Amino acid sequence: GHRARLAARTLGALRRSPRAGVLRAPSHAGALVNTPASRWKLGLFVVVGSLVGVIGVVYLGAQELRRATHTAYAYFDEALTGLEEGSAVKFRGITVGKVERIRFATMDRLLEVRASLYEDYLLDLGLDTSNLDASNPLIHRLRAQVVMSFVTSTAFIQVDFLEDPPEGPQLLGFDVP
């Protein structure tokens, strides 16, 4: 008798530990989530949240498409490993444009890189963008070089202002588009 009652009390105490009451969910909690009003509110929240997300992405994408740019061309006689369409064009580490197209130039085995330079950044640099057009596409003394990031194996175009060498700037054997 005595041992049986002690074993029953110990077993009952283990089943009703103080933590069991803290961790036990109220029996009516599941009923609140399953009511039709709660399902409707949850659905509305998901739909509105998704719409806000989509509208935000479209808005940010449209801002990039409407940005005023000027086309610039650079010619290279070296491999452009890691440089791709969409790569950044940077001026002293600040992205001022992006690469639009890479192709073979018409002559001299050169590679042509067409880039779009953002007008707002060109103005910040103090450049007069009013005289940049198809007949005058070059920015005076602006030179470009390909820089490779060895960490990511990608490349970008680094531009900066440099003085022409004493023998004059390197001239191309063809007209720039």
C-alpha cells in the first residue's frame, strides 16, 4: 500500500510539473485563428502587403529607367575578362554609369565598350553636358581603364581625368559612332 501511494503521487507530480502549465496553450486559441473574420483579415494583410511590395519594386525600377544619361565609348586593345554588360562605370570609386554593350570595333582589333554615364553625376563633376551629343561624344581628358576585382572575379570600368601625354592623345583609325 504505502509504496503504491508514493509511486502514484510521484508519477502525478511529474505529469503536473509547474512548467507544464506555463507551456500549455489555452484550448480556445485555435478557435480564434479559424474564425471567418480572422481568415479574411489575414488574407487582406497578405494581399495588401504583396501589392505594396510590387508597387515599390516597380517604382524603384522606373526611377532607374527615367534617369538621364549620356553615351560614352571606350576602346581597349586588351582582354576585357570579367567585364559584362551591366557592369559599373566608376569615378574614383563612385558609380557614375554602367556598361551598355561590349563588341568588336570596326578596325584595329579593338574592343568597343558603350557605356551610359548618369547626367546628374556628370553635372556634379562640373562637366558641361550640353555639348555632349553624337557629333561630340567625348568628355575632354576623361580616360577609362578596366579594373578587375580579384575577390569576385568581376571587372568594372574606372574613369578619371588625366593629362594627355606630350605626344598627344592616342587617335583612333576610324570614326567614333
